[in-house]
Amino acid sequence: MVLKAESEPPTRFAAVFELAGTANKGRLLLLTPLGTAVARAEWDSDGAQLQMANTVQQFPNLDLLTESLTGIRVPVASLFAWLDGADQPADGWIAELSSLDTGRLTVRRVSPAPAAEIRILLNTKPEKKL
């Protein structure tokens, strides 16, 4: 996964990730390319928790956790839908689902500023729904 934002200063975030669950309850592990854990996030209907090194932070929801982690508020419910092949709208975001069958997803935030892009390369191809 790579996230780029045209913020000041520009943001670039790259990590290998393991994602399990849904937008309502799940966990995310971010790893360096060599496999060292960088961050672990867990969430459910009661809130979200981010663990980095020896620090644990609590958030009221996953969207605020992603904003704290990356500097960009990522529409997590839509991201799960996009990974599942559904073209779910999200204010200011455009998903390119045409390469999902090859394990690639690109989403762009066009508003509000700063513009941002998330590129995801999946190890497994999502199953197409009939």
C-alpha cells in the first residue's frame, strides 16, 4: 500500500499490510517491506485503537484513527467496499476498480485539499461477485 498526499510538506507513506474483518470490526497490521511491525490498529463499534511502538492511542472511530496515522481521513467503509469490488461513493474520492481483478486498487481524493492517492497491491485477487 502506498499513500501520497500533496500536503505541505508532501506526505508519502508505504507499508505492507494485513487486513482482517470489516469496516465495523477488524484489525490492520502495517509492516515494513522486511516484515517488521510498524503499527497495529483494531476497531469495533466502541471505537478504534492504534498501537505504535510502546504507545497506544484511542479514537472514537476508525476514520479519525486513519487521519492521525496518515494525515488523510480515509473513508474506511468505502475502502472495504472498493476492495470487495463495489463502487461505493465517498465524498471527494474516486475509485478505479478496473484493475481489481489483477489485484490492484487505486483511489484518489480530489477534494478537499490536499489531493491524495492510495495504491493497493493485493497478494490475493478478490473474488468477482455474480
